[in-house]
Amino acid sequence: MALLEVENLHVSVEDEDIEILKGVDLTINEGEVHAIMGPNGSGKSTLAAVLAGREEYVVTEGSIRYKGEDLLELEVEERAEEGVFLAFQYPVELPGVSMTNFLREAVNSVREARGEEELGAADFLKLVRERAKLVDLDPDLVKRSVNQGFSGGEKKRNEIFQLAMLEPTLAVLDETDSGLDIDALRTVSDGVNKLRSDERAFLLITHYQRLLDYIEPDYVHVMVNGRIAESGDKDLAIRLEEEGYERFQREPAAA
Amino acid sequence: MSTTTLDTSAQTIDRFVSAFQVNHGQALNGTNASVAKRREAAIQRFQELGVPTRKQEAWKYTDIASVLDRPYTLPLGPEEADVSAADLDPYLIDDLDAHVLVLVNGRPDLSLSQLDAMPEDVTVGSLKDAGDHPAFEAHYGEYADAEDEVLTALNTAFVQDGAFIHVPEDVELEQPILLLHVNAAQDDLLMQPRHLFVVEADAKARVIGRQLSLTGARTFTNTVTEMFVGERGYLDHYVIQEEDDNASQVLSRFGYHEGDSVLSTDTFTFSGEVVRNNMTLTPDGPNCETNLYGLVIGHGSMHVDNNTLVDHVHADCVSNELYKHVLNDQSTAVFNGKVFVHRDSQRIDAYQSNDSLVLNNDAQIYTKPELEIYADDVKCSHGTTTGQLDEEAVYAMRTRGIDEATARALLTLAFAGEVLEQVTLDAISERVELAVAGKLPERFNLTGLVETASALNA
């Protein structure tokens, strides 16, 4: 059984008659790293948002099965508890919500769902220090409000830090590389690579092949106009970098 | 026990006037000529001013007349209150090492209080015993406006007892003073406590008033508090309002402070039926710092009205005002914040802001900032926001496995955080944070979280 099976997924924006995803098929197995590339507006981030459960998108056709269950039946927080994680393209600032409170509540609700015991204060702090190190995040940031006053790079690293804390089964990274300088990109990529495992799958959404130099994907998909236009291995990403997306846009995908 | 039951067949005003006449000599310092004179003048003014109606701008949103019109009993002497130390135990604030003065139905009860550790030259006790104290002579009735404020006139006419605090020059009181105000009435009761805090020059004190109800009786408390802070002095006054849902009150505070002094007030309103807080602070000297912070957590059909005035009668002062409201259910909040800068009060920095989180369509906020400025070299600002929780933030938290109710509660606590940050006593900020968490809708149980957070931040 595949970890994630997306079949003929059609998605529209609530209240508007615009279809963004027009029949996406995608299968991800445990431990695999998939990358989705594509031009602006092709629906990549929409796919990520639908996986996370964002409410203003309406699935009009098709299905998403996760661990064999209907993912669309689950509430946003239930998906997180089941091991779905979305690293945001634009991490949200939570003024006044301390990282400590936020992480404790998040980690313990996910642990509870997995049938694990709540972490005590000391164990929790230990985990924070250990996982912060993975992405070279200053542990002192944990004393601050979530993302408030963080630099762009710190916000992105914070997303991967949260990923490391929550230990998901399916991690969706929505343009985590955008806005990062080369050093930060390497740090974030190193962090992701350390988090790769046989049980954990990644779906990387990116504009640039550069990220894939650091995080080597098992599969690369090209999304154009709401569909997966072509799939291949990492060499496809290199070809895209050279040729651009024009080819796909000229001849609408045969799906 | 001497008690008068107000005659409800008579008009509200006449009822109080006849109660006054019947019990002429029974008030505070009945033999003190100056107090007696103030009382006579006050009942006169009460009659002239009449009970406030909603036609008056200051009472537009708060119907105090119908609260006053209820058939309360009016205690005129100390009652045998059925309160034991064990009853109060749960309400002493954990980890707060404080001098404790317990007031039962508005009167100090020294047998329940813990004042043994009080430095000898500091006075904390009963106002009725303070008649001969020079500070009483110098300050009593000097700041409370019994001329124009009808509820203050009423209190002044019926004044009997309350807390008296005197911190002499150069004394910095390490431990805060906790005034535990408990309503322990068996019948519907009208109380009119009168407090006087005098912090002399170069002295420092922190006073916490916590208001509670031990019984379910319907009560109305009409409190007047006068505060004086001398030059270079410091007074931080916290009020935590946690009375029952059938307890109403008007709390009128008048604070006067001299040059280079700090007077701060923090008002937390967590429960009560109709709660009106009048605050008049007058920094009368150069380099004064005046702070007013407030947090209202409205639920049920609570009605909370904060009416504040910072009266900048002197140049070169700073005032900061921040009130926040979190309104659930059908609760109503009113904020009327006035900053008055007189013509010669140059170089004033006055900041005011008022933010409201309206969590339910049936909750209401009426907010009116008023800046009246007659000087030309001043920096004054005010801001008002009213809104709901950031749905993006709620979603972001849910994607991390935090259920919706908890996400909303955490964001609400965060909204209140700006006021909580102003609390300089850890035990109080924690206590208040717990109370805020406990008053949040749906999933009330953030207690563990608050405790963990404070442990982690320790």
C-alpha cells in the first residue's frame, strides 16, 4: 500500500468558479522523496494546501488516500496527528504565542495521537535543543514568540525545526528554498537529509533545481496548468533547468 | 448588628437619604468633625446630583440606576461575618509572599489578616482606626470628587471603614500588600468601602486588591479608593476583580502623585455582573510616570465599563494607558479613556491604546478615546482596534496538531499578553494568566500549559 495516493484530483477555490487542479495523479511510498516543479500558478502550492487541509479549497472530483484512509475526511489537526506536515512557503507569525507553548502543545498532541506519553518539561527541553541543532537554529529563539522578529531564513529553518520536532510520516515542503541564501539553503537541506528515513516520505515543491542538488529526490514531477505533465528521476529536474517550462506550456499536457 | 433595609417603596434617592438620617452618627469617625462635615455635604450633593441615568454621557452604556434600585440591606456596623481562615486559604495567591489584609464585606478583619511581618513604621489596617493619623488628616477626602461624582458622594456620605495604608518617607516595602476583599453576605447587601493609600516621598509600595465572593448573595459594592504618592515615590496598584456573577460594583479610584513619582494601576476584570471602574489619576509635578493597564475577560452577560481620566495638570510628565478586552458570549465592555492636557502642561507624552477581541457575534464593545489638549508642545497618541482572531494563525497552529479550541485559546492568551507583561510580580502575572486561561471558552484547561511555560522560563 502506498503512503499517499492522489487520484484524478480536481480542486477549485471556494466561492469562485476557478479550477486550479485539473486531475492530479500522484503516488508516494514510504521513504521516498518526490519533487514537484512547475511554473508560477501551475497549482503546486494548492496541492500542498489541500494535503494539509486548507478550508478554502474545494475538492470537486477525485480522491486522496493516506495510509489507505480518505485523507479528505480528516480535520486539519487530525492530519497533523496522523503524520502529515506542511512546511509553509510563508510561515505565519504568532505574536505573543511563545515557541515553548506552541511546540509543547503541538508535540504532545501528536504524541498523544501516536499513543505515546506526554513529554515532561526536561525531556521536552532536551528534544528542543537536539532538534534545533539539526537546522542550526539558535535555541534561544524558543523563548520568543513564534516567528516574530525572525529573519526570513530563521522562519524557514523554524519550519524544518518543527518538522524535526513532530516527526511526520509525510512532509510537504512548500518552496522552503525560496528566499534562502546559499548557506541557509545548505543548512536547511542538511537538516532535511538528516531527517530522511525509510518511513518518512517528502514532497518538495520548488521552482529551482538548485534545492535538488542538496536534497536528491527519487522522483521529479512537472506540474503545469493543474496537472502533472511529466514524471521522471532527478535528471528531469536538470533538463527543466536547461529547457524551462515552455515546452509543456506550448503543448498542453496530454495527462 | 445594625442594619437598615432600604425602603424600596421610596425613590432610590429618598431611600438613601432617609437611611442617612436614621443612622446619622454611625459612620466612620462619627465624632470627627471634618469627616462629619464631609458626610453632610456629600449627602447633600448626592441628593442634588441624583442617580446617573443613561442620558448622561459618562453613563450612556451602563445602566447603574437599575443596579442601585434593588432591595439591598445597608449594614451600618460591623457584622458577625461567618468567615474562617480556612475559607480564605484557597484565595491567597500561591507563591506570593505578601502582607495580607482581609476585608469582609468591605471591612478589615484583623483576626483573619497576616500583618506580623509588617515593618513597624508602616501602617496597614482599618480606616476607622486611622482618624488620628496625620496622613488621614492630610489626605482623606482630598482627592475623591464627592462634588461631581454621585457615587463618590454616596460613598462619602456613608463612609464607615476600609483599608488604610501608610508608607512613611524613605521606606521601600519589599513585600507587596494583598488586600483580600471578600463578599460573605447572607442577604442582598450594599457595601461602601473606603480606602486610603498614602505613600510618602521616596517610599515604595505595591498593593494588590483581589475581590471575591464567598456566598451567592446579590451584592453591590460602591468603593472609593484614594491614593497619594509623594515626590520620588512609587505605588503599583493591582486590582483583580473576580466577584460572582451576581455581584455588581462601582470602583472609583482617585490617584494624586507628586513630582518624579510613579503611579501604576493594573485592573483585571474576570467576573462580576455590572462592573464600573472610574479612575482619575492626577500627576501633579514634573517627571511623573502614570500607568494605566487593564484587561477585561468578558463572558456570560457581564458588563464592564472602564472610565478613565489622566489629568495632566503639570508639565513634563509621561502617561501610558493600555486596556484590552476579550469578549465572549453576550458580554459587553465599555472603554472611555480621557487624557486631559492643561494649557501650561507642556512636554507631555501621553499614550493610550485600547484593543478588543470580540469572539462572539453577541458580544459588544463601546470604545471612546478622548484627548483634550490645550498645550502646544505635547506628544499624545491613541489607538483603538477591534477585531477577531487571525484565522491564518489558527490554521497554522492546527497544521501542527493543535486542536482548534486550544489554538484559539493560545492566541487569545497571546492577545492579553501585552497587558500581562506589564505585571512586575511573577506570582500575580501567573495567577492572572491562569485566570485568563480559565475564562477562555470551550477548552478551558490551559492550566498545565501556563505552569509548564513558567517552569521552562524560570
